[in-house]
Amino acid sequence: MEKKKRSSFSSRIGFVLAAAGSAVGLGNIWRFPYLAAKYGGGIFLLVYLILAVTFGFALMITEIAIGRKTGLSCIGAYKSLDKRFGALGWLAALVPVIITPYYCVIGGWVMKYFFEYISGNGLALAGDSYFGNFIGFADGGLLSTPLFWFLVYVLVTAVVVLLGVEKGIEKVSKVMMPVLVLLSIVVAVFSMTMPGAVEGLKFYFIPDFSHFSIKTVLAAMGQMFYSMSLAMGIMITYGSYMPKESNLERSVGQIEIFDTAIAFIAGLMIVPAVVAFNGGSAEGINAGPGLMFGTLPKVFEKMWAGHIVGTVFFLLVLFAALTSSISLMETVVSIVGDKLHMGRKPATVAVTVGVCLLGIPSCLGYGPLAGVELLGMQFLDFFDFISNSVLMPIVAFFTCILIGWFVGTKTVSDEVERNFPFHRKRLFEVMVRWIAPILIVCILAGQILDVTGVMKI
């Protein structure tokens, strides 16, 4: 039987923008500023940057090289390298299967807020109880339910995936990523010109070495790890679409720059504005939905042209969420297509239906199903914990073991050196064999200790 021709990006820039779009997501915008503020601003930025160009680089180039070398999604890719690691492919495949549904639920929240801003209802969003009422299904009407916005968001994501790699993902990424960067800069400029924003800028830029500790390193490692879409099967899948003639090392460097730059700009958007809003205090810079859907609408209402800034902000957040959810769904579609020998259209339809069904518990978890908990957590929080704090570090650890100690780092190096020299080859080899596995174990331990309350990060 003739082997089905694999989809591919038409150019290196198309691949870079799509992969960067995957990496740039909600974590950059609602978690990075919080961690930077909590751990002394400049010192956290410095630690994060060092880890990104060493630890993050080694893991990302490993996954993309595996994908391009094998031309397969994660299940087939790991097995083709070493049959003993076939189970690792299934474990990696489980990560996007778990993440995609609840990520689309959050994407639906973002879409709802953007809709309200363009409808002129920004003032209502700044109310203390608005977000809680919304996710708790307290407001009547179809357009006021998280379930409606979740389904709309899933369908938008599915349409892009249905169009394919080149005509869908690549074209959308080429539009969304430059616009996202531009909008981020616009909001950051508005934020930095607020009265009192100078104190926020000082807080963000000037290192506070008294805050440097093992927690600072663990927090930076964890943020970098999740921000770059590592250990989700995404980079392996996108790597399998990467043109063989592209410079792999250079592409990874550009993805790192995009991801780190957006995270940095997110800090410029949020930290000065919230500090100014709180009269010089950074206490309002909390992590997660509380920052995005609670604190920031209040800040925008106090800002000059705040309604416009809020509209632009939630548009860029929507773009950031979409580029990530598209990559997550594409990864699952690729896995389903490869394993069940399905075409893109039936695989996308099947995955879309699955995402809708699996996302319902997370969607209802703060409303009708609020009384149902898993390990003391709501559905969305539980799925986030299992995927981000447990499965992803395990997948990354065994990927390092596979490449560093079984098939050999030469497997990746040869793929990187197919057409170009590998300038950071020695760094890659040392990181994958020795340093990265230790750091990943630290991430896993730190995240579990954080969730259990033993050591808060």
C-alpha cells in the first residue's frame, strides 16, 4: 500500500510562526507576570532567560528533531526510535488529549470577554461578581453560558485544523502572530503611560536578589517548561511537518525569541498597570483566571481609553489562546489520523466531537457540577494538574533518557546537521544526558509539593 503523503509547512517561517504560536499561550500572559512579580522582577527574568536558552533549547530541539526525522506523530515517533519506548508515545499522546478540552473551556471565557468588550459592556466586566456569576451559570440566556462559548471556541479551532497544515495552521499563524506582537506592544505602551506606572516598571525590571532562592529557579523552570509547549507531542508533530531543508537550530532559536518576548511584553502590559492601579503595590498581580478576568477589567476601567485597551487586550489573548488550542487539536488529529489511518476531515470531526464531550465536565465544574471534586479539585483544575504537573515532566524525563542513554544524542545531532552546522551541539549533549533529567525531576517534585501545599511556588 502506498504511504500517505504527510502534510508539511510550505516554508521555515511558516513553521516558526506556527510553533511559536503554539508556545505563546495563556501561560505567557496570566502566569509569567505573576511569577516575575513574585520573585523580584529582574532576577526572575534573568534566571528564566538562562534556562530558556539552555534547558528549553535542548528539550525543544530534541522533540522537533524526533518529529522531522521520523515523520510521525508522537506515538509512532517514539516507537520507531526504540520499540521499548512505545508506551512513552502513548503517554505523550495522552497529554494533549487531556489539555485540549479544558483549554478550549478557558478559550471560551476569553471569547466571551472579547465579545462583551466589543459590545460596549466593559464596565459590567469590572464588577466584583461578574466572572464568578458567568462561570457559575448564574446569568440567564444562551450567550451568558460558558457552555455556549466553549462550543463556539471549539468550532473555530476545528475549522482551522480542518483546513490543513499549509492552508489552515500556517496561514492563520502568519496573520495571528505578527498581529499578536503588535497588539501586545500597543497595550504595553498604554500600560506604561498610566500615572504611577513608573513604580511598576521599577518593580518589574530592578532585580531583588533577596528573592532569589531555589523557589525562584523552580518557578522559572516550570514556567519555561510549560510555556514552550514541551512534552505535549506538539513539537514532535510540528517537527514532522517541517521541511527537511530548513535550518532546525536556527528555527528553534527564533521560536524561543518569540515565546520569551511575548512573555516579557505580557509583564510590561500587566505589572505596571496593576501596580499603578493598586497605588504602588504588586499584591493584585495574582496568577490565573483571577488576574485575567477579575483584576484586569478593573484596571482597564480606570485607564484612559480603557475600553479600547480592554478590547485590544482580549483580542490578543484570544489570538494567543487560539494559536495554542489549534496546535493542541492538530496534535490529537495527527495522532488519530496516523493510528487509525483516517484522513484529515474524518479525524478532525472525530476529535472535535471528543473535545466537546470531554470538555463539558470542566465547563460545568464551577456551576452545576461545582459540588463534584477530584482529589479536592474542580474538574478543570484536576485535569490541569494531571497533565501539566505530572504527565508532562514524566514524558520529558523519559525523552531525555531515550535520547541521552538509549538511541544516543547523535540521533538528534545528525538530524540537526542534515544541511547546517549544529553550533550548540555540545550544550545539547550535556543538557539532555545529564542536566535536563535532574531539572525535570525537580520540576515534578516542586509542582507536586506546590499543589499539595507542602511548599508553595
